[in-house]
Amino acid sequence: MTRTLLFALVALAACSNDDSGKVQLLHVSYDATRELYADINKAFAASYEASHKVSVSIRQSHGGSGKQARSVIDGLQADVVSLGLAGDVDAIANKGLIDKSWQSRLPNNSSPYTSTIVFLVRKGNPKAIHDWPDLIKDGVQVIASNPKTSGGARWAYLAAWGYGLTQGGESAAKQYVKQLYKHVPVLDSGARASTTTFVERGIGDVLLSWENEAYLVLDRSKDFEIVVPPRSILAEPPVAVVDKVATQKGTTEVARAYLEFLYSEQGQAIIAKHHYRPRLQVAAKQLPTLQLFTIAELGGWSTVQKTHFADNGLFDQLTAN
């Protein structure tokens, strides 16, 4: 996001109501949720107006999760955030904009759905991609986004790291990840940009993708297939009210209701429609079963951030030329 655009959004978000008295929320989210929240916003606005006789307008900002967190820290006046990983929300909380107890406010650590990382390949799977070892075969180009700026990219990196750990501990994980990123010709800033590189620009043989993003491609094109590896990571993208901003704008009540709507049967059904894994089983669509390990098994986000993604962390070391 350019500095000019950031300041323009800050100015637009300074008021919680427009001239008609409508309540306005700014929702800052990660790359892969555009279609999901287009539907959620319409449904919530209709539901809230019917129950409270108040008109609500929700504007969206999308980008790589890490970049979005930085924009909020730098002054983007978000009422709510939904980011790719808890560490990005923690970064905002550490600056005093969100109460540090944010994960306890909503069920499931404030993650209304889960997802995972899968492989998107071209029709017919010409490079015979079936599992993590296939990504480092000679002649295979892997498309992935940058873990420095993208939440989905961090999940993808950690899914690969987790596979490597099963092959011989930390040493094997380092070797596998180092080899994997040698097969990546370009690191886009966010998940949607990587999808564009793979799908529209025709670059690469396999895309490391959010599961929901891969299914979105299949909804639109018959030129691709999804390969589900036997083992991947449980991704839990969280949501939070940006307390300081919402308090200043007087939107806290509506912002909380908006996030609570995500847990309702209607909200969960919309989440399932867009190929995320909802928390309510009654809303769940049939998605592939695979073995999923958790971020807790890697030490939690605080440890993972410091070890892998901080400046000169393992990601920087393993991808240095």
C-alpha cells in the first residue's frame, strides 16, 4: 500500500458515520478473503439493520497479512481486522491498539474458521506433484508468496518446515526448506498476487495455496487441479476489534456484533460456501481429510516469529543466495 493511499484511507475512516447517519466500519483483512467478506458484509448489514434499525456500511482493505498489520500500526483506521495469523494481530496489540486479551473474546481463540495449505497444479498434473518431496524435483517451479509480508506464505513455509521435521528433525527441515525456495522464481507480496502469477500469468508448475483460494480457482476454471498432501498445517486466521480506533470512532458495539456474526449459523454457512472450514459442523462442506499439525507444536507464534521470520531469522538464512 502506498503512503498516499494509506493517508487517504485514514482520512476517509476518521468518521464513523456518513451524512445519512449510516455506521461505517473499515475492515482490514488479508489477501484471500475478498470474495468471502463481500458476501459476509451484505448479510451482516441486512441482519443488523433488521434487528437494530441501524444501517451499516463496511469497507474492505486487502493485502498481505503482514503488510496489513503494519498499515494499521502506521495509522490505517481499521475498526476490525481479520488477518492470516495470530502473530500479526499480536503485533498490533503490542502497539496498544488492541487489548492483549483479544484471543479470549470470541470462541476458538477468535478464529471463526480454519484452513490449510494445499497444492494447485495445472490440469492433468503434468509434473506428477503428489506430496512435499515432489516440489523439489528437478524442473519443478513452485509459486509462493513472501513470508515477510504474507500470512498465507508463513503458513506455507511452516507446512513445508513441518514436513521437513518428519524427515529427520531440524537439520532435515532446514535442508528441505532451503531446497524448496530454490525452486521459487518469484516471491509475491501476498497470496492473491501469487495466485495471479500462477493462474493468469502462467508461471510455475505448482502453487502453494490457501485451500480456499485453490477451490476459488477451480470454481472459475477447469484448467487446474488441487493436490492435497497427506500432511499439512492447521491454519487458524483470527479476527479482532481494533479497540483504540473503534472507541475513538464510537463503533465498538457494531464492530463486536460484526465479528460475532461470523460465528452465527448464517455466517458459518457463508464461510463454508467460500471453501473455508467453519467451526460449526452443521455448516461444513465436505473437504478432504488430511493430517494437520498445529502452530503450538512448533512452539507458538511468538517463538516461530522470532526463530523463522525476524530479520536474519531462518527464512532469511535459508533463502540467502
